[in-house]
Amino acid sequence: MDKNQSNLINRHNLVGGQAVIEGVMMKKGDRVSLAVRKDDGSIEIKNTETKSIRKKIGLLNKPLIRGIVAFFESLILSFKTLSNSTQMLDLEEEKKTKNGKKKSGASTILIMVVSLILGLCLALVLFSVIPTFVADFVTDFFNMQAGMRGYYITRALIEGILKIVIFIGYLAVVSLMKDIRRTFEYHGAEHKTIACFESGHELTVKNVRKCTRFHPRCGTSFLFVMIMLSIIVSAFINIDNNLVRIAVKILLIPVIMGIGYEYIMYAGKNENIITKILSAPGLWMQRITTREPSDDQIAVAICAVKAAVPELYPAVHEEQYKITDSQNRYHIANVGKKFPKEEPLYKIPKTKLELYQLNAELTEKEGYVTIGGKTVKMQVKKYKRV
């Protein structure tokens, strides 16, 4: 194995990321870099350090255990990152209470904690309570009794199918929200940029655009793996009382987390026929949780990666990615603001002649073209801004 091949292998699992409001966070080791697109079109970068407790306590870095610890550390980091992105965008300063006073940091943290608790309760109801009682109702309807051959496996399959349907349905519904859809575009930018980084190519908008937006280490894939593992584990819970069955499944969640984490890390480093088959459902789900990003969103992700790996990219030069107010009209802070009407860069071709004329104007064939401030995928592959 030559030095270049070794360097490419070492890049796998080196950088992880997260899409946030109007930005992307990238993490490499203890370094966390958050890049956010401001409402004036500029990019602001914030670098922080985070220390994992797994480095201090060796026991917590053992297989299975480290997955549980990593999950809670990721949860905490996610909340901190979301809070930082909100502050960097000055969204909190824009929102005032009815008496005209600004919300304090303490009130924001309280809101986030309450949201977390409510979110966990909702997840418990959706993915544990409802599937358990529905599975019990279905088995009773078909006169299946405990002790019958395949009874608990059937229950586990019914519960698993319901969890998958609820999971897909939830993602499909929230993806219809404009703010969430825009965040999913940044999610796509994050995946594409990491894929470009891991492939060893130069981090340019053009190179990143060519990369896939589907990644085996994505949190979406992890959640789907968790659901699949819960189906297998549930098949071995031979308990008829629904409340006790729910309690046992909740207690087994850390075990499922640990196994799921080990698999995700393995799949991220090893690409073979087995990992491809097992990772396929999670990658399919990313068709919902990621969207094709615009060039300016890709630029934000590039800045985040470069800031997270200073030993490879000493200078970020985020100022070169600044965009105009008109180009930034879809920014969350600019919703409702009026901008001068922007002339379409290209007219969408309706006839073969117009298509031929458009092709004659373009120097690169990519599959995307900017029209009226939006990045549109054309039916006949191949357009990009000159």
C-alpha cells in the first residue's frame, strides 16, 4: 500500500458533521468548527474544543459502552451547536417577548431542555407504546396466543413494520416544512463535502457537487439500524404484559445503541457486499433527510471542513464565498424581505431549439443550473452557471 492510499484510508471516520440552521458543523477529534451563512451573505466561522469523557475514563471507550457514551455526547454537542448557530445568526436578538424584553440565555436553555424532554416522550409513544399495543391488537384479532410457534417473532415483526412506517411518515411530513427542507439541503452539503474530503479530492464547489449526498455514517442510517436491531431484540422478549414489555425494551435501548454504533463505525471504514446490503435501507432514507444543495450551501460546508482540519487547510478564506443579498434571499432571516427582481440566469428550455441554444452557451455539463436564484435539476443532464 503506497502513502497516498494510506492517507485516503486514514481520512475515513476522521471528520463527522451536522447540519444546523443556515450552516454546517464539522468535528475532527476535539475540534468543532461551525460555519454559518449570515443574512448579509457572508460566512462566519466559530471554532471550539470539546473533550470526550471516553479519553479520561478508559472503560467508557470499550466496545458497546463507547456507543452509548458517544450517543449522549453527540446529543449534548448537537444542542450546543444549534444554540451557537442561533446566536451567530442573531435570531434570538430579533425575537422579543410581548413586553419588549429580549429572551435571556437561561430561558433559551430551558426551552431546549423542555423540548428535549417532550421529544423523548413523543419518541417513546411513537416507537414503543403504539407499536406494542397495535401488535397486541393484531395478534388477538387473528387469535394468536402466547406460546404458539412464532408468536413473539410475529409480534416483533409487526412492531418493527409499524416503527418503520412511523419513522418514514414522520420524516416525510417534516420535510414539507420550508425551514426543515432548507436544513436538509445543508445536510446534503455536509455529506457531499465529507465524501469529497474522504476521496482525497481538492475541496472546491465543483468537486463537491460531483460527490454523493448519501453517507453510511449518517445519523439517519444509525436510527434505521436501531429500528432493525430493535426488531431482532424484541423477538427474544417473551413477555405478554404490554407495560412490562415496554419497560424491558426501554432498558435494552442502551444495548441496541452500543451495537448500532459499532456497526455504523465499521460500515464507514469497510465497504463490502455485506455492509452495502445492510446499509442500503439507511441510505435510501437519506433521500428524504438530504436534498441537493446550492453552490452557496456547499461553500459553507467546505469552510466548516477546512476550519476543522487546520493541519491540512491552514487558511479557510471564507470571504471568497460571500454572496449578494439577492442570492441570499432564501436565508431564514431574509424571509419576507423584499429584494430587487432578479433576472433569470437562463430561460428554462421548452423546445429542442431552445435546448440546443442553451447547451451552446454552457461550458460545463453538470446537471444543475441556477435559474432565478434557485438551483434546478434539469431533465436533460447537464447545466451549470458559466
